[in-house]
Amino acid sequence: MPLIILTGYPTSGKTHRATQLQTYLTTRFSSLPSSHPSSGLRVHLISDHTLSIPRTVYNLDTKTQNERSNNASEKDARAMVFGEVKRVLSANDVVILDHANYIKGWRYQLYCEAKAVRTAHCVVHVGTPVERCREVNESRLAQRDAKAARAEDETAENGTETEEKEVREEDKPYEKDNWENLVFRYEEPNGFTRWDSPLFTVLWDDETPPCEAIWDAVIGSDAEGGKKVVRPNNATVLKAPSSSDYLHELDRTTQGVLNRVLEWVKDHPGEGGGEVTVSDGDEELLVELPARQVGLPALQRLRRQFIGLNRTNPVPVKRIRESFVGYLNDSFEAL
């Protein structure tokens, strides 16, 4: 605990801010007395770079038509990142996620995972202006091109290429069209939504992130005893269902979600996109509809697929609705 999600435009400085947070938290944890509740917490920094995910996964110009149509390489990258977050996120671990967290549905998925393991979370928005980010990327592109031209000239003159220091992946540029596409698709966080709250913003000129405020929000101040705990929703504890009961609940719950989506579609004829709230006890889940309208046959097909997947690998009954909403959002994103 907790999960700290960094978001911002490409080349906005997310990696630099993530490293600052990692240094601050590691130093502060090491300075705590052994009797302090938070003294044993470990800090993990997860990023595309630590997982060896190249920036080319976001460049659709280099992909096949099939990959471009469903963002296959980007979805694979997110699956790898999500798997690593799930692996290390626990009551004794702090996870700093430096990734292209520019899609609000993806941040919602991370929020749900943090809540499932009863740990706090927050979003750190690296609020670098878009023009400044563009300058950084264009500067890196110019340096790369100059290096390539220099190597070509030396090869033509001497027949050998001078070996230069390899540029770190996090310091490499995005191709111009790819950078512009990512900026266009960026969905800025909103501190009034649960999955983007608490929200902290770091400006380009800020020397450091608001480390103290982040500590108090997601770890817990020393006055509170440290180690903030997320309370589960108040719900009646039910006995484990039998196989037939589980299938009935799976069918009933997924149909209820579909009915809610269909009601929204009926009230918004001919509209694409939109957000549908689905009640889950004290929680409100969010179904994000795709830009093109989805009909009943497609929804029923997705429901059958989800039921088929969970016949052999059942999700806990209390998480059926949440899991199905996540499954719909992932499927809609590929449309």
C-alpha cells in the first residue's frame, strides 16, 4: 500500500517525478523507527522502462492494419503493466506507477484493483503545458537525427562508425505523429471522480512533487499512527454459494448490468459514447461506451463470453458485477 498513479502528457517529466517520489518515500521509510506501523513498507517503481516496454508500442504507423484497428500492441503493454501491479501491490508495498495512464477507464481499472486489496491510492498529475512537452520531444528528435547524421558521415569518411553512449529508453523521443496522437487522446484527470481522487498536480517549475501531502493522504500522518487502511464496503457476508447458485448469480448479475446499459441506450437514441453508472452496493461502477453505438446482439455476445470464462475460473460472487463492468470496458476500448 498504496498505489500512486502518475499521469500527464508524453515527455511531460513523469519519470523524473516518479523517481523523486521513490527517493522521498524510500528515505522516509528508512528513517522511521522499527516500531512504526509503516516502517516495513517497500517501495516499487513500475514503468515501461523497468518492464522493457519500448515507446514504439504506441506508434500505430509501424503496426499492421489489424494492430492499428484494435491497438493490440498498446493493450499488450497495459496487460503487462497491470500484471506487474497486481503482483507487487499488497499491504506491505508502495507502488509508484509511471506509465501512459492517459485513459480514464484504465485509471478506473487501477483504482478498482487498489480497492480490491484494501489499499489507498492517489493520482499525481504532471501538469506540464503541452507546448513545453512538444519542445522537449522535438529537442530529443533533433538530437537523435543529429546523432544519426554524424554516424553516417563518419562511416562514409572512415569506413567505421564511432560508438556513442546508448540513450536510455526514458530519454528517447516519440515520433512526431505518434506524440500528437497521444496528446489528442489524453483524458485529463478529474479530482471530483473517485478513481482520480485524491489528485495532486505538479507544475513544470515545481522543484519537487507535494511529497508531504501525498504521504499524509495515502500513507497516513505520524499523528494518525501511519499506515492508512481502506475500509471495505459494508455488505452482508453470505455463505459460499453452491455451483448452481453461483451460475444463477452470474446470470442474474450480468443481465442486470446489460439492462442498465440498454436503458441508457434507449434514452439516448443514435448516440455513441457516454458513461453508464451501475450501482454495486455502496459503490457506483462506470461503464464507458465506445464511440460507435453498441447493439443488443454485441452486448449479449460479450455477456456470453464473460459467463463462459467464469464457468471454469469463477470470480468471487461479490466481485461479479465489478469484473463484468471491467470486462465490458476492456472490450469496448478495442472497438
